[in-house]
Amino acid sequence: MDDAALLRFSRQILLPNFGITGQQRLAQSCALVVGLGGLGSPVALYLAAAGFGRLILVDHDQVDLSNLQRQIVHDTTTIGQPKVISAQQRVAALNPDCEIVGHTARLAELDWRAELEQADIVVDCSDNFATRFWLNRVCYTTRTPLVSGAALGWEGQVAVFVYQAQQACYRCVFEDAVVEENRCSENGVIAPLVGIIGSMQALEAIKVVTGIGQSLANRLLVLDGLQQQWRTIQLQPDPACPVCGYSLHSQA
């Protein structure tokens, strides 16, 4: 680590439980960030700022004027650009030493196994359950830790899935049959909420990759922004889960 890096990351290195070892772990790590909207904006910025060595950014959408109320990685000058290109420019300006790989195709169209084999962690910042369920399934297959976040209206939630025995996966918590699709474009969202949840996702990603502290594995953290109340829900694996149920049951 050269003098410039030591200065750039000095406030993290000063942490007794982090130090140079934690910083070097980040520098050697790759995060796959899916979605560069309200959640993905702070995630991409904070992971790059914190010193992740490589980011794989995935989003098939373009920047729209209505995005700028909450998607802070983009700005007025990038309206009409692919979100991946817009985010790459901002992240590269923040930390030019972070290697950034961008994909403007839909995630399902990519060689997901090749991407996940490169990633030490996946951060799900998507806005639809189809993508969330799909990511959970492939992360379970490759045993890649997944940091999940969602925000709508005044409420948000964060969870971590590490796919170990006797721990729930995303599909254990949310069943296909009972999920109703809600999006910001239809229901609205208060701007700082996605910043809070996205920042929490970035923090959890850092903790999981460095092995520092206690992650939100097997817990769901829920924020009621209107009442400013947090609550933690302990998650339970579902033996009948079509993704992980057989594995969890067989290892019981």
C-alpha cells in the first residue's frame, strides 16, 4: 500500500479492528452491484470510496430526470445516458484506483456464473422481486454472500444471506405467491430513505468481506422512517423452500 492509499484510507485504517489488514482485504475484493438507482447509488459510491478493488456494475436502464431526486450517483448532465456509464464516471472520479466493469444488459442475459465467480459479494439494489428471487437462487448455487435492500414510501429493509446450514435464504422470507410488486414509480419514496438503506448495504458488504463485526446474516432490519423506528426480525429457514429447503433439511 503506497503513501497515497494510506492517506486516502487513513480514517478506516485508524480503526483498531480494521487497520491495514482490513483495508488490504477490501483492495483485494470484488463486489457485484445489481441496480444503480436509489439504493445502488450510495452502494457504488461508498464501496469505491471505502477501497474495494473492483466493482461490477449492472443496470440496463438510462438516467431520467425523475431519477435525480434520489439516485445521487447520477446528475443532470448524464440524463439520457445508460446508468452504468453515468455511475462509472462518478465512481472513477471518486476513486480512480477502483477497477470498474459495467454491464448495460439485463443480468439474466449475462454469463452470471462467470460474474459471480469473480465476485466476493453481491449487493442487490434492484427494484423488482423477479430479479431478487433470481439473484438469491444463483447466489445460493455459488454460495456467494448476498446483501439485500429495499425501500418504498417511508419504509426500508436490509438483510444479509450467507447460505449456511440452518440459515434462511431470501426465498424463505418472501414467497412467490404472496408478493405484490410495488415500485417507486408507482408508489413514491422519500429521497433520503434510499440513501440510508443503501449506506447500510454498503456497510454490511464491507463487514462481510473483511470478516469484521456481526453481519445481518439471518436477520432482517426494518426502518420506519416516518416514526424513525428500527426493528430487527430474526429469520427462520423454511424446510419447504424451493431454493434451499432440501439442503437445510438434509443438514439438520
